Amino acid sequence: MTEESTAVDAMEAISAKPKAGWLNTLVDYGPLIIFLAVFKLYPVPESSQFGEIAPVIYGTIAFMIAAVIALAFSKFKLGHVSPMLMLSTVLIVGFGALTVFFGDPRFVQLKPTIIYGFFGVTLLVGFFMGKALLKILLEAAFEGVDEHGWLKISRNFGIFFLALAGLNEALVAFMSFEGWLWAKLWVFMPLSLIFTMANLPMLLKHGLDLGQEDEPAEGPAPKD
């Protein structure tokens, strides 16, 4: 699913089984890690037609293939494909193809800005219309949250996504391509997890059920 959905998936992982949580993380970050590995480690042929940006091009091609595999894995192993995963994969393939065709890495760097900006604006428009659109995005994964709670978290995520869109553009402007790649892993992921955890107390006040059952007390079973 890539890093653009980290915050949303972190929320889903809270109520998921540990195994499912690890699988979601693999789907999210597997394509990005493959991108980084190919970009840094793949020996680019001297005869490559792409010249100096060959590592970016080969990394982008690997990224596109890995994203499609992650989509198929989510469908057949996890049993569902979230709207954000679908949109992210389509944009990865689309902007990746533009990157390869024009030989310009700016296209692949623009993808996170578009995703963050799209969801940020959509969630905030829904909030001002009194509609908690994040509830649709999360496919009602959190039982017990009331409508007011969904509206609040939709508003918070909308603002957060717009902030990430701005941050992505700032990193593109002031960092090298490689620095931007590492920032996607070591900046966006921690920020998303911190943001998600910061919203949990509010969600709990609005009825969030984490699905934790009380463990039976240890000791001998009562006699008949």
C-alpha cells in the first residue's frame, strides 16, 4: 500500500491480530524497501540508455512491479483491498510510467503530494458537510465509535494529510532524491504512528472498542 496509508493502517492494526498487523506493514512498506534496494544496490549496466538517472528509473520499475504484487497479496491473503491501496497503486503505476517515459524523477516524487492532498481535501470537505468520510475509508473497522468521534478523526486526518502534502513538497525542494527516499521511511512513518497514537484517547472517549476481552483469572476451577 506504500507509506501514504501508514497513519490509516496504524489505526487498523490496533484492532487487528498481530499476524494481520505484520502483513499490513509488509504490504505498506515492501514496495518502498524494494525501491530503495534497487536504487542503492542494483548494478546499473554501463550501456544503460538512462544515463545518470538510471538508478532512479530501475528503482521506479521495481517499485511499480512490487506495488502491483502488494495489491494482489492484499486481495488474496488479507481478503480485501482498501480504497487508499487501490488509489495508491494506480498512481504508482501511472506516475512511475511517466517517470520512465520522460526520464524525470519529479513525477514519482509528486505522487505522495497528490495522494495526501486528495484525501486531506476530501476529508475536510466531508467534515464541513457533516459527513465522516474516514469511516468509509476505514471500512467501519472500529466498532463503537460514535458519529461525533468519526467527524473529529476525519477532521484531524484531513489536516494531517494536508500537512504531509506540504512536507513532501518541502523535502523534494530541499533534499536530494536519495535523501527524499529515506525521509519517506524515517520521517513519514514515525510521524504517522505518533499522530495515530495521539488520537486514540479521543477515540476511546467516543466509544472505540479495541476488542480486548478480559482474561480469565488464574487459579483452580470452582468446584461443583
